[in-house]
Amino acid sequence: MKICNSDPSSAARATGSIPTVATRTLIVGWDGADWDILDPLLERGDLPHLASLIARGSRGVSRSCLPSHSWAAWPTFLTGRDPAGHGVFDILEYRPGANRRMPVSWRSILAPTWPQRLSDANRTTLLVNVPLTYPPPQITGVAIAGGVIPQGSTFSHPADVGPALGWPINGGSWTTFRHRPLDLLADVERVTERRAAAMKRLMDEQPWDVACMVFVSPDRMQHCLLEYVHPGHPRHAEVAGGEVAERVRSVYRLLDRELGALLERTGADDLVMLMSDHGHQPCTRALNMNRVLEHLGVLTLGRGSGLVSLLAWGRLRSIARKVYDRLGLHGKVAVPTPPIDWSKTVAYTSVTSTGEGVSIALAGREPEGTVAPEDYERVRDEVAAKLLAFTDPATGRRPIGEVRKKEQVLSGPYLDRAPDLLLEAAPLYSLTHARQMVEEADWLSGDHRPEGIYVTAGPGIEPGRGPVISLADFAGRIVAAAGLEPDADWSRTADAEPVPVFTEDEEREVEERLRGLGYLE
Ligand SMILES: [Zn+2]
């Protein structure tokens, strides 16, 4: 089953008959928002603005892509392509000539984006805080970069607009506030208020055809405070009545008020969308995927560095098929952080930030890979079966809910760089954040699941329950609402490569910040 490819017919049912040219379009992203969390808050009356948007709009589930972390998911939103279509699979990537993996950036997105498409057609876009938009795209309108941004860098386009709005506005790093929920919440609240204030001013002062802002606060809270708002968390009943729970709910009320304030700036002829890039599910146990693979007998951690081998491998490969080799060095092979004994390894974690991807150590592709091409399918099936059968010794449960082959869930010109297997956690498990093979989740109570949300309202949209759509569907809808034909072929040539963005100091700084967000060990 393709879960991330655009299905124009379902998108059309969900978002009104295409083409409906709206006067303007407002898109509000709530990173990680999930109906299982929002519905109880709606029932309590905590989210009146969302409730009235739902009453006049179409609500439903928007399925994320795999991997579902922000750095892969938001580019899917921006390009209408799954990760094999835009080329971003992890938080770090290889670049040609580089001797280690670099943080990904806007320039790692190797497919055209809807903000660029609108800009080319002279539509004015306000693009604010969408993850992975650093360096800010030079669009018609204003772009304020989202994601992790080096200090002192130019983070907005035009360059003076961001600082004039009080940006950079940083915070919400959930791992920084370990076991200090009230401090984290105060920080998340401050960031939400200040970013919303900047967006309101921008919408008031600048002309716009499309305005898009992402609030990352739901995701940050839901990674470590999900028990307070998710009825499916085993601790929910015990903690839902306390002070922290009330403070968490108050941040959702703040998000709702700010949603209302942005909606106030639209009219009846405008298309509005609230959406998330993925949902969240409770977790009480966490995995370390490389340790799991080691336990399953398919990976041996050892001494030595994969890096040297990688470079040697790159030189070897460059003898033949030059362009293809540049791709290979760029990101097809993701050498995991801990050193690996490649002579005793057939599979390794290739989405190291979230554990959502495992790849086969294929001879001729991975450095010192030993699995012969003719054995690839058999080995991949065996590894998939072992992962699915893997049992948590402490609970007897199976932590890995789904294992899919890349070609079953992804398509596009960068499929060869994708992890060979894509994993989804079983209920109550996270595929990352553990040091041991499996351990109790500590300052971690939620992790991503594919089922995100959408609510759309505006001209031609039937109120009521809409179908399940894909995160990749929004790009075409946004472009169509602006009166443009969605591109039939939104993909660049296969030899497109990301361009160096960060200085070495900036790379270190960005990696530090990614650590703070829980993405890097
Ligand atoms: Zn997240």
C-alpha cells in the first residue's frame, strides 16, 4: 500500500472540488497534532476556535510519510512528494566530497516546492517557521526560516524582516528541560506567543496570497508530556487532574486562541487549512535500534571507523557511473554513528535520528558491505521477519509494529537512497531515545505515528468528515487554490545535489541544537 503518494481524487473530496480558486489561502501547521489528543480537548471546550473551524469545514486524517520525522515530513508537505521524491530521509546527510554527515537544510530538498512554484507565478507568500526552510527561500513575499538555524545567520527573506519582527525566537527544546515540565511549558508558551505575534503583524503589514505558519509546540510537548493529554497513555487517569496537566491544556488553549487570531485575518472567500505533519502515540518503552539489530544477530558493533571506508568506497565507485556515485556518497549510504564491524554485519540503522529506517549492508553500495546483490531480497526478508518477531524481554510484547520495504511505501527518483526497510513502532513503543536495547521511557511519553490531522474550510468545501488524505496532497491543493495547475512532474533531474550551507562551526552548533530536540544522541 502506498501511504504517502498523492491521491488527487481523495484530496479533491477532502478539500473541495478542484479547481476552486480561493481569494487567499491560510495554512496553519500544528506539528504533531493528532485527533486522539485534540478530540478530548474539544469535548472539554478547550479549543473553541478549532471547534468552529470544524463546524464550517471538512475534518479528517492526513497520513504522514515514512520516515515521519519533521525533516522528512515537512519537505513532503512542501513538495507534494514522499521522501523518495524529495531526497530527505534523515537529519544528517552525506554531501559529495564531505568526510562526515552534515545537517540537512532547505537545499537538501531536491524537488520543487509549492512556495517556489507560487513565487514563479508572482503570487505573494508568507512562509513562517516551516521546518527545514533554512536558508530562507528567496520567494516573492516573506520567508522566515524554520527548523534549526545557526546564530548570526540570515534567517529571513528579505533579510531585515525577521529581525524587525523580533525573530529569531528560539526555544521549546524538550530534552533540555528533562523532568522540569513546568519550565518546559513556560518556554513553549513564550515561544508560541512571540511567534504568533510576529505572524499576526506580518499578515497585517504585508500583502499575501498564501500565508503559512507552523507551530511546533504540540510536537515538543507531546514527546515528553503526552500522558497529560492522551487518554491512551497508561498514566493518563493518574495525572490528568494535576497542575501539569492543566498547564499543558493551557498551551493548547493558547494555540487555539492564536489559531482564532489568524483565522480572523481571513475572509469567507479564503481557503483555510489546519494540518499536522504526523500524529503522536503514547509510549512507555523505548528502543535503541542498533542494539536491537545486534541482539537479532544481524549487526556487530566494533572498533574502527566506517568513515575511512566510506571515502575509499566513494573513490572506487567514482571510477564508474560518475553521477550515480555522487548520489551514493551523498546520502544513499548512511553510516551509523557507532563504529560497525562490517565483516559481521548484514543490516544497520540508516535513519539514525528516529530509528525508522534499517538498511542492508549491500556489497558495492555500503562501505565494506558483505551482502551480495543476489542475496539482497532474501536477506531483507529475513531481517524484516526478525524485526517483526523481536520481543521485548521485559514485557513479552513486540515493539516493532510494521516493517515495510521501501518500494512498498515510497516512490521517486531518490528511492535508491531510501532505507531498505521502513519501520513503525507498535503501540506504547518508541524506536529511538534508548541507550540499552529496550528500556523504560524516561522523560519520553510520546512519539510519532502516521495519522496526522487536517481541517479545511472555504469556498466549495462541504462541511463534515473528509476522507483520509496524504501529507503529500497539500502542495497540489495550495497551488490549485491559487489558480495554478499543479505540476504533473514535480521532480528535478536525478543528479541534483544539495549545496553546502553551513560552516563547520555552524554545523557543530546545529548538531548541538538537534541533540536538544532529541534527534541526536
Ligand atoms: Zn517530533
